[in-house]
Amino acid sequence: MRRDPIELEIFKNLYHSIAEEMGAALRRTAFSANIKERRDYSCAIFDGAGEVIAMGDHMPVHLGSMPRSVKAAIDAGEMAPGDVVMLNDPFRGGTHLPDITLVAPVYVKHGGALNGTRKGPTRRKGAGLPDFYVAARAHHADVGGTYAGSMGPCREIYQEGFRIPPVKIMRTGVMERDLLALLLNNVRTPEEREGDLGAQIAACHTGAERLREICLRYGVSRSKMAADGLLEYSEELMRAFLQRVPPGTYRAQDFLDNDGVSDRPVKVAVKVSVWGQVRARGERIRRDPARTARKPVVTKPMVTVDFTGSDPQVAGSVNAVEAITYSACFYVFRCLLADDVPATAGLMRPIQVIAPEGTIVNARPPAAVAGGNVETSQRIVDVLLRALSQAIPDRIPVAASGTMNNLTIGGFDLRAGDPRIGNPFTYYETIAGGMGARPTKPGISGVHTHMTNSLNTPAEALEYSYPLRVRRYLLRADSGGPGKHPGGDGIIREIEVLTDCEVTLLSERRTRPPWGLHGGGDGASGKTTVIRNNGSVEIMPGKFSTRLQSGERIRIESPGGGGWGRVNETDEA
């Protein structure tokens, strides 16, 4: 059936608006500053087969990997109307343990509350398979484990926190209180965790209701056909773009500073093969427009992204699971297209990703993975961009800061006169750096880049919510790499603790600075110092955990982005 381009555009925006409204509901109702202020969450809409058809403008590291969580939830068993599946297991569709994902089925003709405010259906009879799925993922500021904030330099996943396989947190609209109690008894801040989980349930409820409204207005069959059309349209646009990329094989490698256990650098290597008029062949299953059957359709990958040659998985926590590697590839190739291209599963149909099992880009259990989600994902993006800069140099930016500077602080709030006195707290934040320069303009200073799309925690919100004080917060002058187009500057963020605390940092680009391109200079490496009460200043490694006494400070100076082109290069050159 020939697609109506106007109708396709309408449905593209309808589905996208639902994902965005889900995010707004999550943000408004969440308890933690990490979600309310930093917006460390993501929401997406999936069709009845679990393929993503719309994403909110949220966190790339979440969004590209979320389909694996939805698939894991579907594979775990039947979901009735009103059910909600919860999971965070990195080896079953998750990313790292703080990222808890909720997945809910949407039955257009068999509704059911997700929030427990009214009685859900007893059990579906003849409801068939779900018409859609909705999913909401949020980074919880603590899920137990050795270190406050659950983001420490661990050596195995059992130290990193509470690991959740796909389990039902709600059944037919009713909360599973025993399961919730099990989770809340294994975290440091149970009230905040319960509040954030409730916000995720509200987000899923919002998405389900909006999908039902669309189907009521346009019809179920028409809405599903539009979803199929968006998948195929996205695939066609990606194929059209890849046809313009020069055929060839492009290789690159980059390194993590270390794994937090030894000082040995960790290699991430990639070979990007662009086939042009396609040579490779494969098969996948595509639904017919009526969704009544499945038929095999021969498809031809146009690009192979092969991470063979990357180092084996390591003892520290920078191991990435396969979902993270896939997510980074999704992000890079999505960024090469126009902004109005639908962000659906169709984008990756022409692209094959090879991530050898047991390596830093596809770790096996019981590997520690907390840093893989946040740090190795950034390095995978860097190495992909470096390879693609050989093929399409006029489209590729220079290396950005290359780290999320994951800072966690935990302890007990002992501020005199505060009603929260004696309560445990966990603070988590990623700290921005410099964007790499682009072929036509400089990089941006003090911004979150690539796999993180979060904001900072405003000083006012941080000081209100936690026994912490922001002492310095400014751009780090001259930290961007020099060049015809200079890289963006990093920032300096200095925080004083007002009670005895455990402070943990997972960061990168401390020994290997962000690289420049085409004669541009490297950005400045990052630096972390601890200022003790006796006046001593300790220079800290990129990955550490330490105790700070009340009044002591941690200062993080984030890396700048690399520069593009030689400084004396003219526009004509």
C-alpha cells in the first residue's frame, strides 16, 4: 500500500509527542533531584512486536539500548493488561544497575490502570497480543551495593547493587508489594526510590492512555499501519544516506585511561565497512501491512561495524554490555541524518554491529559494568567518529570531553535544625565538559555531549536537597583544543561536604586527552583534587572512592574538546 506522506508526518509527531509527554510526567512526579533537575530518564513507544517507533528527546545511552529491555520483558512471559515489568539486569537487556526500566503492554480494547487507582482487569481473555508497548527508564541515585550511589570502582556486578531480572512490579493494575519491599530493603534511600518508581509507573500510564486515544480517533489498524510505515520510512532514509558515503573500510582505535584496578589502558577498536552497492546479504522478518502474518524479506546491510580487536573484558567496572555498544552505534548513525528523521528501529536495519562476546564492548557476567554505561559508551562514540571522519570528514566533529565525570556522594544528613536530620542521602551527578570542534564552527563550552543528554543540578537545588555546598562553578578557561575551530572549554565544579561523606568518582580522559582532527590540537585532560581541612591538596586518579570529613571539598576540572584544523589555516585552504 502506498504511504500517505502527510499522514506519516502526522503520526510521527503524534507518537513522538507521547514519548515526550511520558517524560514530562516522569519529571514532574519524581522525587530525586537526579530525575527532576538533571532529567536522567528516557521514554519510548514500541509497536506490538517490540520495535521502537518513537523516542523522547532524552538520553541517547538509554534510548538506543532500551529495545533490548523491552525484548527481555516480552521474552520473560505473557503480559496482561495492567501489568508492568521491571528490570535492570545488564545481561538481560539493561545497561547498568542504577538504570531501572519499566515496560508496560498497551491493549487498546482491553484497558487497565497502571497506577492502582482503579481496579484493573482480572485477566485478559481473548485479548491477543499487546497492540503497543511503552517503556520508561530512569537512573536511580542508589540501588544498593558497596558504594553509596551504586557507581563505584567494583570488580564484579554483585558489588554494584541490587540486580533485577524481568519481574512484574504490577499485576493487572495492582502493585506487587512483596517485590517492592524486597527492593526497598536493599537500597540506602527507600522513600526516594519508591517515589521515582511511582513516577515511572505514571509515565507508562500516560503513554498507554495517549496511545488508546490515538487509536480511538484514527482506528487501531490505521495506527499500526502508520507505525509500520515509520519503520520502513526510517530505513529508507538511512539507506539513502549510506548510498552517499564512499565505499571502503575505515579503521580506528582509542583507549580508556584504565579500568580502575590497574593502570593499563583499555583499547576499543572498530572497523567500519561501507559496502556501497551492497555486497552483504542477510535475512530478517518484516510484518506485512495488515499485521496478520510474518513473511521473510531479504535485506542487505550496507554497513558493518565490527569491534573485533577490542580488548578482553577487564577486572574493573568499565565493561560495556552489548546493548550499550548497539546504543552507541544507533546514536552515531542517527546523528548523521536530519533532525526530522523518525528515530525508529528501522534506522539500524541497514547496519550490522559485531561485538565479540567477552570483550570490553560485550562483557559476560559477572563483570562489573557500572562505568561501561557511562564511560565506555563515550569512548565507543569517539572511536566510531574517528573512523567515519576518514569517510565523511566534512560531517564529523572532533572528540568531545569523552567522559561523564560520574560523581556520587553519600552519607547521613546531619545539618542542625533540618527536619531530615539523620536521614541517609545519595547524590549523583554527571559533570559536563567541552564539545569537540566541528568542521565549520567551534565546539561548545560546558555542555553534556554524545551519550549523555542531561543537565546539571542547579546549585540551589543541590544545596536544598543535600548537605552540600557549591563553592566554585565556572568554565575552565583555555581547556579546549586550539585549531582553526577551537574545542569547547570544560568546567570547574567544586563541592564542599557539610557532613562526613563517602565520595566516589568514575571518570576518563585524565591521561589521554580528547584528540583533535586535521591539525587541530588536543583538549586539556581532566583533573580531580580533594582539599582537606588541614589545607593539603590531593590529586586524585580518574576512578576512586574516599571519605571526606565535614568541610572538605572535591574539585573536578573536566576535559575540553579537541580542536579542528590548523590554527593558521585560512578559509580558502
